Amino acid sequence: MSDDWFGRRVVVTGGSGFIGRAVVAALCERGAAVTVADREPFPDTPGVRSVAGDLTDPEVRREAVAPGTTAIVHLAAVTSVLGSVDAPVRTFDDNVAVTQGLLELARERAVARFVLASTNAVTGNVGTSTIYEQLPLRPLTPYGATKAACEMLMSGYAGAYGLGTCALRLTNVYGPGMSHKDSFVPRLMRAALSGDRVRIYGDGRQRRDLVHVDDVVAAMLAAVETDYSGTAIVGSGRSVSVLELVAAAREATACPLPVDHVEAPAGEMPAVIVDTSRAAEALGYRSRVGLTDGLASTWQYFRETGPA
């Protein structure tokens, strides 16, 4: 444990969520004082102060970002792509307006670092091309557009006020703690528990980059510690087809996981292939959890907790 974390006061918005809980645990393990700002109270935990409330409320934000805060890790957001299409105004309020309010508090209270969980959806659909940070921002949904707006706000605050800002564009995050999620990996885990069949869109050859939550936590903490301002893609750096993912899940769970192929929805991306070299250079980031091992840890979690 590094003594550098003692005395640090870190606000984690969305700290009760899947990634948030893992980030909070890692910060506490390193000796940081943590404030969790979320709609629901955070469980009583040594070293953690809980601020329960809606971050669209300026008073909740001001209570969370107390004087003396050294860093903000901003994870709270509307993250559902379909939800953003159904409710674009709410998505703007929760994602853009809240981020603006937190950045202004960071400026007022001399917070040194501001780290955002962003997404590669800011670049839209690039087919089978590799995604890297310099691509034009061409989001195709309100969700992607709000995250792009947040990145631009952070760049403006970095340029105008010297605030250290880092937006981490995450690929598909998976791992222990995601039983309440409805993405493909938890669906695989629930199917393994129940013996149900798995639905695959199209032929299953579409490719995705999956990154384990432990790797994401390491990137988040590195972004807090470094002086780098800008964007960085955080993924495994290795894309696999959906069929390969199912095969890896069969190996990790020792379950047959039979599949049904169904028609792919409009807008299904053919591939997510990312270049993580900037994260390596700027943050010292390396993905360390392989897919089969990561799925095995996720399976163990689901076996212990059961389906959501």
C-alpha cells in the first residue's frame, strides 16, 4: 500500500454501482478517504462518507464535493443507450448538466483531478476499423452525444483553469458485482445457472472488446495519480467474436450454454476494436485479466450470489 493515498479525499459519484463499488473498495484499501455520492445510501464502511441524493440537485453536489476534496471520479450517469433514446432530456440533465456542476465545484474548490467514465460511443459506428482517440466525435445516440459533451466540457476546464481532467473511454466492462446488469456477460452467467438457452444476434461473428472490472479500476486509480489531461481508451485491446465469447464462457462455467440465433436489431455494430496505446503511454495501463480467467471470477461471483 502506497502512503501517497493517505490524506487524499476522493469523491466517487455513482459509487454504489458496479464499477463504483470496485473503485471505492480499491481506494479504501489504499487508505484514501472516500465520499460516495449516489441516489441510495452507501453501506456503512470504514473510511467512507455517504451522501445520498440526486446529483442534479446543486445542494447534493456541494455536500459531496466538500472543501479539501483532492479528486473526483465521476461514474454516475444514464448509461442505457436505449434509455437515452427514450428520454433524451433526462439523459442531458443527468449526464451533461451534472458534469458541468461538478466541474464548476472542482474549479471553485481547487480539486486537482477530475476523472470521467466515458465511452467509445462518442465516435459512433466505424465499422471494422480500429477505434482510437483522434477519431472525429460522431455519436449516434443521445447517450454518446452527452458523453462527448462531457469530454468537451472537461477539455475546456483543463484549458481555461488548469484542472487536471481525464476521460476514460471504456469498452464492455464485466466482472464480479454485475448481477443486476442486462448486458451479454451477465446473461451468459444467468443462463449457465438456470440451464437456459442463450440468444445471439445474427451469426455471432460481430466482435467486441471486453475489459475486466479490475483492469478498469487500475486505470481509474492511475488517472487520479497521474498528471495526464485528455482522453484514453481503456479496454483489453483484444476483440473477440460473440461466438468466441460463448465458447470462453462454456470453458469458464463448464456449462453447455446452447444458443439460439435471432435477427440482429438495426444499428448493431459489426465490431468494436480499440487501440489502448495511449492509456499505456499516459497512464501506464495494461490489461492484466485474460478473458477466460475474468469469466471464471465472474462465474464464481454468480454462483455465490445467484441471479439478480
